[in-house]
Amino acid sequence: ENGWFTNGTEGGTNIFRVAVAIVPIVLAYINRDRMKMLGRTGDTLINIAFVNAAIYVLSIYNWIFARVAIYLSIYFIILTSWLLTVGVKPKDRTAYTIVGIMLFFIYSRWLSYQIAAYESDYFFPGRTLFGG
């Protein structure tokens, strides 16, 4: 009744994070013939990455869902690395790896600037955690 989820006052994750979480799923779909080589492990990784992306979509509306998506992000990283090794032709693998590293570096730099702007009411410079 109070609209805590739908009114948007809680704040949520950035749409760019959602797009980054969806990229491996799209790449796995495009390369689905090659992904069959991974067997059941690949299927499990793709399914967990899909759940991760769905939770990120929910986290646009409320930040608490992003915490769950962060815990599932390890599967996103494993799937992305397997997509670069299995889903790409061997002659194109070097180019895709270099582009992937560059994009991940840009994403990491962008993300670190967001975290650096975080301010807390509880931790101040010169004060200890327990008020000393």
C-alpha cells in the first residue's frame, strides 16, 4: 500500500549495468551451436546468467535486488570468459579478447568513479569505527 517498490524513491541500479549483464546471454544465443560443446555446465551457466540479468532488471526499481545480482555475478564472469574461448572462431579469438579486455577496463573505471563518490554518515576521516 505504501508503494515502496513502485514509487521509485529507493533508487536502483544503472541501466548500463543491466545492459552489461545481458550481453553474455545475447552472445550465447548467437553462438548457440558452439555453446553445445560446453554441455550441461554451459547450460547451467547460461541459466544462472539469465537469472542474474532478470534480477538486475528488477534492481532498476529497488537497490535491494542488486545485492542478489552481485552475488550471482561470478557466473556472469565465467560465462563471459567461456564465450570468448568457445563461442568465437579461433582466428578471431585474439581480437575479441583484446576488445573484451578494453571494454571491461572502461566499465571498471566507470564503476570505480561511482563508488568513489559514495558518502557515509557513519564513517568519517579521523574517526574510528567505534567512535574513538
